[in-house]
Amino acid sequence: MKARLITSLREFDALAPIWQEVTREGNHGSPFVSHDWFACCWRTAGPDRHREVWLLEDAAGPVGFIPLVRWKARRRGLPVRMVAFLDSPDTPFIDLPIAGALDETFAAFASAFRDRRDWDVFSLQRVPVHSKTANALEVALGADFPYHVSGHERIPFLPITGGWEDFFRHRTQRFRKTCRNIENRLRRSGTVTVEEHRQVDPEGALFAEVMEVSRQSWKGPRGLAMATMEGMPRFFQELTRRASANGWLHLWILRLDGRAIATEYQIGADGAIDALRADFDSSLSELSPGSHLLAEIIRALFERGGFHQYNMGPGSNDYKLRWASDAHDLITYEVYAPTRYGHLLHGMETRLVPWMRQWRDRMSQSWN
């Protein structure tokens, strides 16, 4: 098996038909493995990010793609050349379009990557803990590279099984009362409507309304909203265009007297629906519009059918956890270049930094 490097947008766009064939052969139905998803990530990664795709081929042709991004950073005051999977801040998890055997494919990639001398730390972020991808990556990279687990993340989810009435009846009495109180408070304030949109023009008035709610959210002034975070307006414009064309888009809007006050942006396919962004107008926080929209979305998913799982997005706020029944565990690995500098960075993160934290905790306890 051989690896070939793709570094230009023109070459990347030309991979679309082959990419689709590989995902079909590998039985990858998730939008987050598609060429369209990575095309959005590629186009909005930022001017200081160098994009590349490793094309893995055997004698019969392409068997997989590994999209990466490279940039320069500082770690503990030291210059570091970083590499990571190509993603966006809203990528819920990392999976890769691979049709061949995972162990052989990752072994070929690791062999080719080992010879490079233009990187120091490789971040393998948001990999599902119990996935075949995680196991194959550990085997392929762990044999030749120092690495450690640098982070964990959880995404609450709700299985959509059975009927809405039965499901809601099994929530606690206190929680059901809270939902009714929120709904009544909203309806006393005006006419409440909920919309779901499957096709949206990213240049149109509806998309502009969604972005305005995002700007008015608590995340807006902090530069964390989809309307104010660097690169995100363009990312969601590009994604909205492609998701509408592919039938993935589920854009929910809660209106009060015709005014959009809460939204949730979802991507759904292959039986699962993922919430990427949820926002509400912070000036109306006393009405809990986001909580009501979430309840209406869950009710609609149960009543309408078509999806077996609702992934509620990263974060563990109490209201979301009252709906969720479990969570997906994600893990981030940091792999270090097999060089003296790579081993230095690995030792610093796995030995020096933990020792310094323990020392600081002991000193803090002694002072108290």
C-alpha cells in the first residue's frame, strides 16, 4: 500500500467522486465522513493553517483518505509544529473515510508519516473511545511514536425509541412540571411557533435571522457564536448550501410573535441526528426559549420517527442531561515525532507537567 499527498484545493475538490466511492465501499453513511463536510472544513480552516490529504492506495486503487491540517504554535513557551485531523470547532467526532482494512491503512500512513521532519506534535482529537478507528490508531502509531491521552469529552445522546407520551411520562414529575411552566410562560408572552427548515439559502433572509439570534446569544459578545467566531459564518454558509443539497439539514427556529428567539442547527443522516449549534436571544433568557425549543425538537423526533438517535452536542448543562440517557465518550491522543525534540515534548507533558501540578497542590495544601 502506498500513500500520496494532496495539498491544493483544486486537487482536493477533484477527489469528490473517488471519495464518495470509498465512503460507499466502507459503509460510511455519516455526513461527517463525506467530502462535502471536509470541503467546508478545508475552505474555512484559516490563513495560517496548511491543509493536506493523504490518499492511501493499494493495487486496486484508493482505499482511504486522511485529511490533516498543520500550523505553528507554542507549547509551554516552546515553538511547536502541530498537526491534527482536519475539522471545525463543530465537528462532533472524528471518523475517517476508509474502505480498506483499518490496521493496514493506518500502518501505511504511519510508515509514510514517520519519514516526515516538518512536525512535532500530532493531535488526534475527538476519536470515539470504543471505535475501531481508535484501536487501529493506537496500534499503528503506538508502535513507532511516543504518545499519550491528552483529553476526554462527552456528547450526551438520546435514543429515539417508543412513543413520545410514554417517554415523557417516564421523566420525573418535577421535570415535566418545569417543561409545562416554561411553555405556559412563553405562551403568555405572545404567539409561539416552531419551524423546521430542510432547505435554506445561505444568502437569504432566513439564514440571516439565524445568525442574528446567534449574535444576540450569550456567546455572541465573547466571539464564540456561529455569527461571531472567526471563520464560522463562512463555514455555516458553505455547510448550509451543501447540507440543503444533500438532504442533511434540519434547522429549527422558535418564534415569539414572528420574531426568531431560539434556533438549533442540526445535521441528520443514516439514522442519527446531530445538534451542531443551539442559540437563544439572551435578552429573553427569563423565558427559557432554548429549553422550550429543545423539548419541542425531542417531541417531534419521537412523533415523526426516522431517526434512532439524537446526539445533543458537546456540553453537559443540567437541562440537556435531564433529557439524555447516555453519552458518547471521545478521546484525544497526542502523538510526538520520533525525534529528540519530540521526545523532549512528550517527557515534558507526561512527566514534568504532572509533577509540577502535584508539587503545586502539595504546596497549596501546606499553606492552607
